Amino acid sequence: MNRFQPDKSGSIPHSGHNLNPVEGPSVWYGPEMAQKDNWIYRLSENEIAEIDHAIHKVRRRNLPMKDIRKEDFFLPKLGPELLSIRNEIIEGRGFIVIRGFPVEDYTLEDAATGYWGIGTYFGKAISQNSKGHLLGHVRDIGNDPKNPLHRIYTTREKQRYHTDSSDIVGLLCLKPAKSGGKSTISSSDTVYNEMLKTRPDLVDTLSDTFYFDWKGEEPPGSKSYFSARIFNNYDGFLSTTYDRNFITSAQRFKELPSLKPIQIEAIDMLEDLANSDNIRLDIEFKPGDMQFIHNHQVLHARTAYEDFAEPDLKRHLLRLWLTAPNRRPLPPEIELRYNGIKSAGGNYHASLDPNA
């Protein structure tokens, strides 16, 4: 696990600022990872056959996708492997790419069912917006990236490094872009350690309160923004919460203080390090690739992309936000963020319509 090194007294603070480096497998560098393939799990023919059998079994039962549990999606050989991968995501490196799911051979509903079923081995799906969507569609639907209430993933714009509101975020590539749309990830623990070497004052700045825009997804009765630390040491774990788009968007609220120059300098350095050639790992999605990452220790981004003109060829990814059963302890402000997005009417569903 990614634990802080104890200070000279031998103790680890329960919360608050900690200017000691992180140790463990969660600290990694992209170029070294690119030389390995232990972060890619290639499905065998037998494992694909297991998934296929499980898909058809739950479909014959007419189970709504949102009601499919791990017990309903039995994978006798692959299942134990997925549980081991889940532990590696939460307690180790923090990410995996599962390759070889033959999405071209399935209808959208069957492909989504297979993806959902695999996701049940990693955790429980939670809502991704106030509409109660448990299955997200990462696709350009013509939204304006400059509109503070529009989420960037519904456009073709570049997505900056960020974390999502869950323990694990999963993506399934149904169709890649014509060009661009590359997934890129960085270890936030590595970024923290590198900042600590030269600018501990900026690490200290990122360990203080920042304000984030809810972008219209606030819980009932809550303000339109919330506060959190970007670097948060809690119970010996470093958990990172970050989305620059949500931070700058929160500046529209007049009652909030303006970002200080040192805060801007700190998030500039965080992003520069995350995007640096010696830290980031670039991943080209192929149809059928599933990427699962641990939000608390991995930042993810996406390059801008050009799409196909034909509707059936347009870039389309499915997304899951998952709460892991072996999740780490989290500070209250992060718990609020992760539990805050609720369906207004309690209508949670896994829609196959990206415009729903």
C-alpha cells in the first residue's frame, strides 16, 4: 500500500499536512511502465467464453443491468483473477488495462452487460450525475466546453488531469476516435514526491482548502460548491482530489475568495509534472479495452480528438464509477464528494442512450 514514510519521531499523523514522501508500488514512472506489460491483462479464449456465457445467462433472466450483481455474473476462472486485479488497483500500482473483449461481436446492450458484469468484481456502481446514470457514456454530444454546467467528457475537447468522484473509474472502449483521444495517466503519489523534492511550499499549499464547483450536481440543500484539499493525508494514506476545471469554474461564485498566485503556481506545477515525459503513461485505446484506475492515487486525462462524420463510427466509451469493498479510509470532505451526486428522484438506471 502507498503509505507515508514516518517522520523522525516514528509517528504518522492522522490528518493534516505531511511533508514526507510516499513509498510503495503506487509510486511509478511512465517510461518504466511503458517498457513492461504487467499492467495489461489479456483475456484468453476461455475467459472470453466465460464472459459470453455469463452475458447470455443474465440476458435470459431479463435482469435489468443495474440489478446485476457479481453473484449473477459467475466467472469461474476469470472471477478470481479479477478480484486479484482489484486488490492490485486499490493496494498496489493503481491501474490496469484489460484487453481483448470482442465488442465488435456484440450488440451495444450485450457489450455493456459484459462490461457491467466485469465491473461488479471491482465494486458497486454509483451515480455519475443527478440523472442517476450508473453507466456513463463518454461521447461528444455537442455540448459547449466553455459552459460551466457542461462536463468536458461530453465534448471533443482535451480533458486536463483530474480525479473522479469514486474509488475506481472504469472505461470500456467501444469505438476509438478518428485521431486523438489518447488516454494518459500519472501517479499522483509520484507527482507529490517530485514536488516535495524542490517545492515543499507548494505541496503545503495543495494540502490546504480549495473550492470546487458542483456544476449543478450538488446534493439537495447544499451550496453550489464544495471544499477539499488536493493532497490529503488521512490515516497514513495520501489521497488526491483534483480537477482544475471544477476549481476555476468555482471562481464564478462571488462569495468565494479569488485563487492566490501561489495556489495557481501550485496547480500549474502539479499539472506540468503529471504531463511530463518522465512521469505520464500514454495509452492508446483499442476496441474492447477496459481501463480501471484508482482515483485516489492516479490522475487521468485525455487528449483532444477528431471524430468520424458517420454516427456509427464516432468515438464512444462506457464509464463506471465504482465503490470498492476494500476501499481505503477517506476524510469527510472527500466522502461528501463521492456520496454527493444523487439522482433527484432516486431513479438510478443504466441507460444505453448517451443523450438520456
